Amino acid sequence: MSKRRPIHSNPSRLNFRSMENPKTENRGTRPTAEPTSVQEIFTLMVLHVCKKSIFFDINLKVALYLGALFLLSLITDFLPFPKTYFARSDNLFNQYFVKFAWGWNLLLLIPFVTLSSLTYCCGNIRTVVREHLPRIAIATFFWLFWIKFFNFIETTYGKCNNKQYDSKPSCLKAGLFWNGFDISGHSFILIYGSLMLIEEARVIIGWETIKENLRNEQHNRSVQTLQSNNILRNLSEHELIGVKVFYEKFTIYVRILFIAMTVLQILWDVMLISTMLYYHIMAEKFVGGSIAILTWYFTYRFWFKQPNLLPRAPGDGSFKYTKAKDTSTTNLNRKASFTMPTTSTPKSTPKFMGMPIYKPAETNTSRKNGNGENIPNTATSLR
């Protein structure tokens, strides 16, 4: 029996790297994430549910606000809704939440904006005070301005049901009724407060990716990677340390405040429905809600989006970690993948998840071999 011949003629040439003259290679795989605890998984689940609730398509939400203010309020003007607990002006939610609605908003928004902006501004307090906190001051100014304006309209252009009294305070003090156009302050503050909570809460989108980017960027700098697309690559070492410290320190508070903001926004929507059903007339509610929407659009969709004006939009800091998603486009594309044909395959074959549902019928083309004989197309011959 003959011996099996070795694969390599030279035994020293093996199929593994020789340990002679080992070279130190710092470029290893990226560091892996730490194991996720059960508590962390539960927290992420709660955050996911909150995001699904508060980040409902805002354009559709605005349309629903306007439609309900007009249609539902108009119906209840002619067909009174049956009385419930919310019809009482002294109900718990009206007494302790709606009457102090702006205070509740400030109670959550001031610490949320401060802690989150300190993180994506790398701990630069001056930037936070100059570019982000003024959004809350501007919103508070508009709230005070419009409430005063609503009261001015009612007082100036109203009249008492007894002509002996020509001022609202004296009319009400006499136990009489003042007839005026009372623009609904509740409709304004509930809609404007909800839209403000939604806009400020958007900084939580992509918040969890900061942790992964921190880990990868620290690894890239340790191995001196020249090319990197990490969102933190342009930060100085001091700024990177600031992001890491503030992110680890404030994330738990940012999450708690975000959950509380979601609950408060849901409560504002519930109380808005109560206002539509039981308080004011349709015109007063529609005007108040329309002014709230216009104020929101002017500030958050126009003013804060201007690159040369202050304050900045929520999440606009030393690095970009949030990406706005057009949910309507995504949904349309998802539906189109089931039904609409594409031109990427012959005869516009319908696709599912990017793959053709069936192979398109091909023409019976043929090609010739070296002897000049026709060879049928492979796809056709298989059929």
C-alpha cells in the first residue's frame, strides 16, 4: 500500500498563519453590546408602545382635530350629548389638570428639554440655554398672548343681558349673564399643548442608537480608524466624553419624562373630546383650535426650522442622531410591493419584499453553439 502524498510539497507551507514574526493587529471586530437585562427589555417595550401612541401621523392628527372641532361640535350644538362625569365642570380632570394644563406641560417639558439637549449638545450649557430652552419661553409667550386676546374679544364685543351694566365684571357680579364670543381657551391650550409635547418628544427617536455609536466611535479611535461614518466622528475627545457621561447619567430620566409626556398627551386628547361634547359652541371651539394649530405650525414647522434663526429645532445639536420618517410614504410603498408591478424585471413582474413572485414568461430565444446548432434558452427549456 502506497503512502498518501502530502498536499503541500513543502511541509513548512501550512494553511494557517505562521506565528513567526507575529504582527500586532489592532483592527479587530467591533465591540459587541452588553447582554440586555429583562428590565431593559420591559422598558424598551413600554417605550415602543409610547412611541406608537405619541408619534401618530401628526398631519393626520391635525386634520382630525379640525374635523372633529367642526363636525362633532356642530352635531352637539343641535343634538346634546348625554351627560356623563366629564360634563361636570368640577370633575377631577378638569379641576386638577385642564385648569393647570400649561403648568403640567412646563413641569415635564423643562427638565426633558434640559436633560436631552445637554446630551446631544455635549454638555454645553450655554448652547442649551441659548438654542433650546427658549422654545418653551416662546410657547409660553404665545399661550399668554392668545388667552389675553380671547378675553379681550369677549369683554370688548360682548354685552350684558341687562343694559344697565356695560362691563363684564359688573354684569357677572350682579348675577347676570354676559353675552360675548367666548373663544375656547380649552380648545387652544389642549391642542397646542398636545402638539408641543409631540414635537419636543421627537428627540427620543433614535436615542438608543447613541449608545451604540458611542461604543463604536471609542473603538474606532482606539484603533485609529481613518474612515468612519459614525455620527460622533466629528466630535472632539472632550465632547465625546461629555456625550458619554450625560447619556449614561440622564437616559433613565429622559425615558421616565417621555413616558409621562405620552400619558399627559393622551389625557389632553381625552379632555379635548370632553370639551367638544359639553362646552362652548362650535364656532368658539373651531376658532380656538385653529389658532392653536397655526401657532404650532408657525413655530415648530417654520420658525425653528430656519438655520439662521434661534432657537433651534428639537434634536438639533452637535451631532445628528434622529431621522424623520415619512410614515405615509412607507406605508404606500409597503402596499405597493404587494400589488404594483415594477420595471426592474421583464414585463413588470409583481414583487413581494423585493423578490419577484413568479418568473416572467420569456420569449423563446435561442443561441448557437460552436457547430451552428440552435440551443434553447435555459429558462425556457426548464419549462
